[in-house]
Amino acid sequence: MNQRQLSLLAGISYWIIFFAAIFANFLMLERIKADPLGTVQNAHTMVRAGIIAFMITVLFDVIVAWALFVLFEDHALSLPSMLFRMMHAAIMAMAVFALPLALEQTTAEGILAHVRTFDTIWLIGLFFFGIHLLMLARILGRPRFIVLFLAIAGLMYMVDTCAHFLLPNYQDHAEIFLMLVAIPSIFGEMALAVWLLVKGGKAGNV
């Protein structure tokens, strides 16, 4: 594959991750948290589809990691950046194991216990994803606004994970941390996905 094809592959994979993650998180996982027993009993098909969607995000996360590595293989940070993203994908895959177990539970408490296990393992993975974003920002160098948002998002992922484990009253500040992570992440990663599709891999851009 040439560099333009690699860039298109990474960009398309990013958008697949976005849509799969939106469905899995906001249409499935948040619904379980709001009504654990009712969702598992009455919308189990949607829950199973959400689990598959999480698996799809893991698959395409690996594809993005590989494509970005090959695209920027001349940079000294390209290999460690790929490895940290691969680490995040592997931890995410481990987290997904908790969700099918939730389908076997008959109480709201049992369902939520498995959801909390998923969230905790995924949270650990996001720490390493943050390191990947920081390295990716350094690798890219430009466009500057994308680099800035990626770097801030990477730092915020790491800070948020640490805050979860260090602050006994984290829930009192959860909305603030969510904004600090979500805003730069959405702007940075979506802008990167667009850049990869439009300009990535072209002469003078890599």
C-alpha cells in the first residue's frame, strides 16, 4: 500500500470507530446503566449488538495503529506510539469480556457489577491511549490545531484515569473531567480523521 492508501485506510477506520463507539456507549451502555434489568431482559439484542460494536472498535483500533505506524515509520516515536495504541486495544478487548457476563445476571446489582468491571478495565486502557495521542501529536507536527487538540486530549485521558483512582470524591468532579477529556478528544480525533481522508499521504503532508 502506498502512503495515500494507508492514510485513507486510517481515516476510514477512524470513522468506523466513531460510529461503532457512539452506538456501543450511548445507545447500549448508557441505557444499561439507566435501567440495568429492563435493558438486559427486554433489549438483549441491542446489548449483543453493542458488544459486537465494541469488538469492532477494537479491530479498527488495531488497523489505525498499524496504518499510522507504516505511514510515519521514519519517525523515531512511530513504533512506541503504535505499541501504546495496541496496548489500549488489547486492554479494551479484555474489558469487553465483562459485558456478555452481564447478560447472564438476574439482578440489577449483578449487571452493574460487570458494567463497572468493563468501565474500570477500559479506563486503564485509556491511560495508554493518552500516551499514544501525545506521541502522535509529536509525530504529526502539523496541522498545528490538530496537534494541539491531540496533545491536550492525550494529557487529559491520562489525568482522568489517575483522578479516578486517586480522588475518593471523583464523582463530585466527574462532569468537569468528562468535558476536559471529551472536548479536545472530539475536536482533535475527528479533525485528524478528516485530515487523513483529505490530505494525509499526499506529497508534502507526510
